[in-house]
Amino acid sequence: MAGPAHGTLRFDAFMDDALYGPSGFYVRGGHPAARDGDFATAVELGSLFARCVASHLDQVWHELGRPDPFVIVEGGAGRGTLCCQVLAHAGDCRQAVQFVMVERVERQRAEALERVEALGADLPVTALADLPTGPLIGVVLANELLDNLPFRLLERSETGWHEVHVSPGDSSEVLRPAPADAAAMADALAPDAAPGARVPLQLKATVWIRRALRLLERGRLLVFDYGVPTTAELAARPVSEWLRTYRAHRRGHNPLGNPGSADITCEVAFDQLPPGAMLTSQADWLAESGIDDITATARNLWQRSRAKPTAKTLAARTLLDEVAALTDPNGMGAFWAAEWRSG
């Protein structure tokens, strides 16, 4: 049970309230944006990521036999940025697309629909608080959603596993013996964890993936996020490296401080998710989805005219800077793209 135990909240319940409660970070207005936001994702850097996604969606549409409708469900849609960009760059599948934005925060759902309406076309787009009902033929996708889903937090001791709880009064940390099922899961995921090591149990992320897969009669589930292949890798690192906060583009390490004032995220342990995914780096996925072809004109223009740059040349340079950021092996390029196939 995630609720109060001896006057404390389990960490996942604390995180859920800190992000989505009445005074939660996202409810109060926290959001991604390249400049005036709290953090930036690939979507906020420009439209290039979305153009690659649109290209991939076209490919999947053809592979599935050009279904109509072709349903695209985006989890964690936020203010609708990716939806608007994908619709703007959709190719052959454009006339068959039905887009469903899934966003838990009501204020962001409303803003997302306003942004879609501002595109000036009668677009088949809806916004829901949770995943729709299936079955459907299409693609479920999410960019940096799983790292934001509340998780349980366990610490290894000399005698076994303890679970992190939080005292609501002063947001102090309390360790309690972990339930047998949680301890068994931690043992299986990180059998060699040393005393003091911590691991996340990302059960909500696992459940979300399973629910998304159940929606699909035929199609793909595609998620992008930062993380590691195995939980054991997290257990071997300081918790401050993989459990962190963001506010106004500044990274912090204390998720208990001033609840609701910052985003709380955790690197995704992909071994905790349902099996069957094709796992590749974001840089490699973008390459396979045509990022080089999309930016070839800009690259050639920059090479020819960089000695005497014009406005077009500088725009090309900006696009190439976006490529570099998206594929940086020490940054977003090292994120993971995981794709499950259904039917």
C-alpha cells in the first residue's frame, strides 16, 4: 500500500503528490522549454526530432498496410508540442492519422488543444487524462515520460532491504523494512548490491508499458528516455547521479527539499520493463529515421557559405546545432529508444 504507514508516505506516493498533487510541480506550472522552462527535451530543441518521428510513423503506416484510421497515442503530451510538430511534418499517412494526446494535468491538456486549434485546420486530435481504450492500429509513443513516473526506492542494508518513506511534516527520510515482494524484486534485479546501495522499483513504468501494449491490435510502442540497461548499474552508482531534480534548467539532487518546487526524475532501468523491445541509442535511432537526409541541404549550404554567412546560412547552422545536440554521445544521443512490436 502506497499510503501513510506510521505517519509516513512511501517514496512513490510522496513523488506523485510532489509532481501532480494540488501543489505539485506540474500543477503549479512547471514545464519543459528551451528557454523559459525548467528543463528541455528533444522536442523543445526544435522540430527536427519530430520530423524524424513523423518519418518513422510513415514507415510504420506502410508496414501495417496503410490502415485508416492510423491512431497515434502520445503519452505525457504536455502542452502539445510534439503533436503539433508531427502533424506539421506528417507524410503519406497524414490523411489517416488520428492523434490522441494523453496528459494527466488538466491545464496542460487545455493548452495543448488550444495550440492544435491554432494550426488552423480541422484536425482529428483529442486530449485525454489517461490512455484510451483499445484495440487500435497505430503507434503509442512517449518522450521522456517513464523517468517521471513515481517509483519506489529501496536501500540495501547489512540485514536486507529497507524502503524509503517520507515524513509529510518535514519531508525527512524514514527507512522501514521492505515488504517481502519488494525485497525479492530488488534481490533479483541487483543481487550484488552493497550495503548502502539504492535501487528504484519502477513498477508504474512497467504497468504503463503493459497497458500501452494491450491497446495495440497491431502496431508499435516507441519510447525515448535516459537510463541504463540494468538496475544493477544503478545500484553500483551514487543515488545522486540517477535520482535528481530540475528547476529553471538547474539540476539538483535532493528530491525531498521543498516538495512541488522542482521536477523529480530517475534514470530508467530498462530491465524492469516488459521484454521484447528493440533497444538502440537515440543517436542511432535518429540516423535510421533519416536525420542525415533531412539535414543534408543545410549541411551543404553551411559548407559552401559559412565564410560569408547569410540569414539562410545561419538558419542552416542552427539546424546543424540541433543535430549535434540530439545526437551528442554525452547527452541526448546516449538516451535510449525502445520499440515493441505488436501483432
